[in-house]
Amino acid sequence: MKKIIQLFCILIATNIFAQTNLVSTNSTPKRTIVLDAGHGGADTGVKKDEFQEKDIVLKIVNTIKERNPYSDINFVFLRTGDEQIVNANRAKLINELKPDLVLSIHANYNIKDTKKGTEIHVSPMNPYFEQAKAIGEKMSKNISSLGFENLGIIETNSKVLRDSQAPVVMIEIGYLTNDDDRKYLTDEKNYDKIADKILQSLAP
């Protein structure tokens, strides 16, 4: 009788181990993606009429997180309110988080109000430049399908792009200084569309 009980216990333990191992094997690893809403606080970013870049991009990153369809992506905000983060600290905060990807969301400015379109900025000095560039190309294509001109990939070496130890894609969605882009960017009904195009670019 004692041997039967021992055998029964061994069978139960083996079954539990097998199930645990199966769950562990089949689980999908999470991706941590930082959403960096550009500027904040006293740093308003681009200002045009009553519109401020810092407010627009914060609403867009919130919409991205709300509409996230991927169970394997965990979005983390670099700022959640109207606080200022100096550029020197942005890369430091990102490196502490050790994310798989950083999306820095912005609206653009040009002295010529005819300049318009979506630009994607990446740094060739970032160790993950090629990965960032590949993701950026998807972003550029998808966002421009909303009617923005596709201005492609711009190689720049701003501190957050250069010093972050992760792929960083800076998305300049459109120009607040251009009438057409501003009309789209300041209509909150369009934020779902913008968020969906960015999310579409993150599909596995």
C-alpha cells in the first residue's frame, strides 16, 4: 500500500512538472516599448496659434497604449503628464528601463509653411541603428497612408537617439506650421487612426 501511494505521488509530481514546462515553453516573451511624448512642461515644443506640440503628442501616446492589440507588448510612458524632462535625462531614463524599443513622438516645425509630411529620425551612432531604421521605414509607410507626405528616414544624432541603449525611432508625424498637417494633427478624431498605423508597424 505504501509503495502504491509513493507511485501515485510521483505520477502527480511528474504531471505538474510537465504542465509547468509546457506553459513556460509556450509563453510568448513580452516586449517592453517606451512611449516618449516629446517635450513637456515649460518646453512646449512647436507652438502654432492655440496648439502646442507637447499636448498633441501626449494625447497620441495615450491613444497608442489604449488601442494596443498585442498581448506581448508592454508600453511604458516616459512622461504621463505635463512634466518637463531635459534631453540629457531622457536617454538615462530609457537606459534604466532597458526597453526593446523606444518610440519618440513629435510634431514638426519649419519656417516655410509649405513644408509638410512625416519624417522618421534615427541615429547611425546608435548601436541598434539598423533595427531602428527598419522599424522606421514601416512607420513612415504606414503613417503616410493617412495622407501625410512620406519624407522618409532622416539620420540625425540628437542625444536621445544617439545615447539610448535601445533602438529609438523618432516620429515627426507632421508639421504644425503647415495648414494641411496642422488640420489633421489638431483634430482628436484622427488620433485613433494615427495610433493604429503606429501599432500596425509593431506587428511581429
